Amino acid sequence: MERYFSRTGNTTSKPSSHEATEPRPSKRPKCAATQTTQLSKPSAPCKEIGIDLNSLKAYPGLRRKISQECEVAMGDQPEPMESDDRIALEAAIECIKFLISYGLILHGYGRSESSSNQGDYYDILSFHVRDRDNLYTVMWGENGMRPWGYVPKIRQLTTPEKERDIVRAMAAEITADIIGELGDGLFSIYVDEACDASGKEHLIITLRYVDEDGYIEERFLGISHLPDTKALTLKMGIESMLGKHGLSLSRIRAQSYNGNIKGEVNELKNLILAENPSAYYVHCSAHPLELTFVAIAKNHGDVSCFFTTVTRLISLVEAPNKGNDSAGGGQFAKVAEALFRADHRNGRQLNREIGLERNHDSPGRSLFETLLILDVMFSDVIDGLDIIRREGNSEAKGEAIAMLMLVQTFDFAFILKMMIEVLGNADILSRALQMKEQQIFNAMSLAHVAKIIFQRLRQEGWKPLLDKVLSFCKKHYLHILNMDDPYAPLGMPRRNIQQGTNLHHFQVELFYTVVDMQLQELNNQFDGVNTELLKCMGCLIPDKSFKDFNKQMVMKLATFYPSEFSDADIIPLENQLDAYIQDIQLDERFRGLEGIEALSRGMVATEKHMMYPLVYLLVKLALILPIAGRTSVERTSTRTTKYIKKELRDRIADDSMNDYLIADIGGGVVECFDNEGIIEYLQNNISN
């Protein structure tokens, strides 16, 4: 969040919850977010005296001081903290800020003084005070003057209760900043779910909105435990979390979901739309569409087994080429080199939890590219596995034998070829969506084309696919099944086998089923309403001197939001559009703009958002859609998932987990908060 602070002299790289595409001017004083948060509601003494603190928003320091003076004058000032207590608490807060900003675990397995693992928090705080005589004395007490039963402040501040209290105060400051920045504005939600180390399901919500300077903000709102992933439960979870912060479903203008979410997404979308027709579903451009297709296909047991096998196979292929000199490394070198080239040819970061990667942060080759490499270099993979089977250690031999048994089957070959067809047909559309708003018209056209292609694949694709599979099996000496024989699945008890031929299984139960799944998902992702909505949004893109501007389409965009544009607003909007496009095309400051976010920032900077308020409202509504401008929700979701799966966190209560995550994901923001706001929260809200 460059707007809150700037780093000078420190170029250490660390995770950021919000990565802007360009440096953002710092318009507010450092820590202004905290100061505004603490005084977002004028205190009762100020009201009684007649002072309006809202008029001093631009001067947070003066605002805080006046509020404190009023509280003192009216006898509403909390009991002041002793000097030594404040010094000790500030040191503890600084250490927790440091650890939280790097996503480190604060506590260890042991809390006793004799424990060798009391956690990073205690270790860092002890190191912090070691060479500071005054601070050391405050924390540990005067040598020789410690009364019997004396508990050093460092021990008091590193108890689990005090640690949670400080983190809760940080989370409260960050959340209050989000809600204060959002104000009464509109927003969209990105919903994900994750399972922690103990197996509990959690709902994750990220807000997307436009701030007062015209910037897109994507902020992690919170996480909550779910008893199940049914649509109604998910909706109630969303309502509960929004209501906790004074928000409601009525202010949502777009909804988006992670493609790996286990819940009944389509039913959930419809439940929210029934309550708020303007909460349109839009596929989030941060989430690769092919991962959604893979997630849908994995609902079929055979396809899920296939991707599990491929994941293990890729791990085995890449292991000898990452410093491991195990057998098979020579044969696998060609395959690993091809995978490496695909990684860097793409150059993006993709979330691989659902697919073929173990590392979430690895540069991304697409799943389609990975399957193509396995198809072309299948012989090299088999040769490498055979070498490990003969020359590897006992554990490697067992893994290689299992892989050879699974990979050299007709079932594996069939699903490999089928998924190449499926992902290949979706690859162009997926790449167009990754280019976001610049290719919005092409993407919507490709979505329609993809539906036609999948329909044709279902009607005419079986025979060509079977021919490819048979040719592949002959080339690699794999056993070819007789399509008229009874189907006998691997690993299934014979008594549970349903009578049916190989032809029926592979054509009807597998091929037709998977293709129908993809076709249904395309229809859900790109229905007539959201496709038309996105086309209208594309007419606001300022690229190439507003070449895509279309007044009638922009007017149509307003009809999607009846709560914001009544019939009485249509004529003023039309008049504003006529003046707006002429004005902006003649203004040199708007030449060379790329993206709707740049247009939004430019309108605010030149105060044209006040000249054309209805046009600017449409620009903001377009930016709320998760396909416009930059988006980091996928990275936030991945970071959240990785965080809660760490072993030491599976014992944390749900409320504490939420606080830790808000502080962790908002780590870059929490650094800008001064300690005063956190201490005030602790004094006002935490006993002792």
C-alpha cells in the first residue's frame, strides 16, 4: 500500500498484500490511517462542546489532539498508562509488527522459562532489549531489587493472552481503516474457502472497491469457520461477516469465486442475486480459467486420480534436477528442461494448489503445456522411471514401480489425450481473460466460440479422440482394450463393478460427462447477462484515445444498475457523456492512458469526477468488477491458505485466527500505524 508509506533505504523484499503496478503518491501523513480510525466517530465530549471533528479529516494529528483535550476537559480521559508500562508495551508492539509483517509464527511449542522453543516473539523481544540498558531494566527489573514473586514485564507481555490482545488491536486498526476508507461506497466480493491443518473449513472474503483517489483497493476482510460448504451456509457466512462490519449484501455490485471452492457456487450465486439483482457474477481475471476447468473435471473420480498421478510424476521428474543425484536424472533431464522452458516462456505466477505444482510461487507454465510435454516426451519419462526401478534406493524403487503401473495403462493414456483436448479448447480463452480489460471484447467473443467448440467436441469428437489414444498406445506399447469387453476398473473390488462395456465407460461415463461438465461451467461463467455487462464495461476503456468508446453501450451499462441510475438520471447521463468524451479527448493529460483505473485516477486528479459525476459513477462500477484493472485477490487467497495450513496454527481459536490473518495479510499496512492508536485500543477495549 504505497499510499500509506514509502520505503527509503530499505529494499528488503517481503510479501505484500497489495502490490501496485506503479508507485502511488503519498498524499496522507504517515500513520494517518490509524489516526483517522481512532477518531472516525467524534467523541461525546467533543459533541457536547460543539466541535465538529469531521471538518479536520485533513489534519489527523490536530484532530487527535483536540479530541484528547476535550476528553480531559470533560473528565472522559482514560487512566494514563505508567511510563515504564508504555515503554515495555511499545517494544512488544514493534516486535509483533515485525514478525506479523513477515508472516512468522509468534509462539512456539513451549511457554515455560526452561523451554528451548518459546517462539519467535519471545526470542526477538529478548534480543531487542538485550543491549538497551534502559529497556532491559524496564523489562527485567533492577538487578538485586526484584521482590519475591516478581514477574518481569517481558514475561507478562509474552503470555498467550497479551500476544492475542496486541494482535487483536492491530487487526481492529486495519479493519477500521478498510471500513473507513470504503465509507458508504459500493464494493464487490471475492470468496474462497480453505481447509486448515485440522481439517476445518474456512470462508475467506476479500473486498474490492474504489477509494477516494480513484485507486482500486483489494483488502482482506476476514475468515470464519464453516460447519459445511452448502450454498445456504456459505451465504449465511458471507452475510454474517459483512454484517459484523456494518456492511450488507445490498451494497455488493459483483461477486466472484475461486474455481477450487468446494461449495455449491451456482446455487450460492443465485441466492445472492435473488436478494440483490445488481450483484452480478463475474469471473475473476486473477484466477486462470483452466484451473476452474480442471477443478470441475476433477469432480469425476477417474480424472481426479489422473491428476494425482501426474502431480506425483512431475515431482519425480523434477527431483533429480534440483540438486538430487538420484537414479533416472539423466533420462529425466530432457523432460525437466522442457518443463523449465515452459515455465519461463509463460512468466506468470499461477496458483498451482489445484493442479500440477507443489510450489505456489513457481513461475507458471499452464496445465495444458505440462500435459503436452508429458504427451510428447512420454518415452523419456518411462525410461527414467525404469532406471529408478532398477538402480534407485528402496523408497525410490517403490515409487517408480507404482508410477509405471499407473502410467502405462489405457486409462491414463485416454484421460491424458482427453484433457489435452479439453484444456486446449479453453486455452485461448483463458489467456485472453488473463490479459484482463484490454482484451475484454475478444474474450467475450471467445467465450461464445468456446461454447460452440465444446458442443461440437461432444457431437463429433469421440472418434478422432479414440483414434489418437489408440495411436498413442501403439507407439508406446501400451495394452489396448477391446471396447466390447466388460469394463474392469483398476483398484475396484470386483463385487462392486457395475456391468458395462469399455465403450460405454470411456465414451459415455467419461468423455461425454467431462465435456458436459465443461460446457455447463462455460454457461455458468459466461451467461448472457454478465457477457453483455462486460462488453458495455469495455466501452469505457481509454486505451488508444478511447477508440472503443460507444455512447449507446455506456448508456446501456447504466441500466444494469437501477439502484444507482433512475429514469430521471438517464437524460443527464446522456448530456454528461457528450461533454465528457469531447472534453477528455481534447485534454492532453488523458492521452496515452491504459486501463480504466488510470482513467479513474486521472478524473479525480483533474477534478473531472465532480464535473461528470454520473460518468465517474459508471467508471467506479466498472472498476469494481474483478476483471478490470489490476487484481491481487488470487495472491491474497493463496497466502491465506498457506498461512492457516501451518501446523502450529491448527490449535488457534477462530477469532484469533481471523485477527492473525488480518494483521498478516495487512502486514504492509500495519507498519504505517503508530503505536499510539494500538495502545489506545488496548486501553479502551482490553481489560488489564
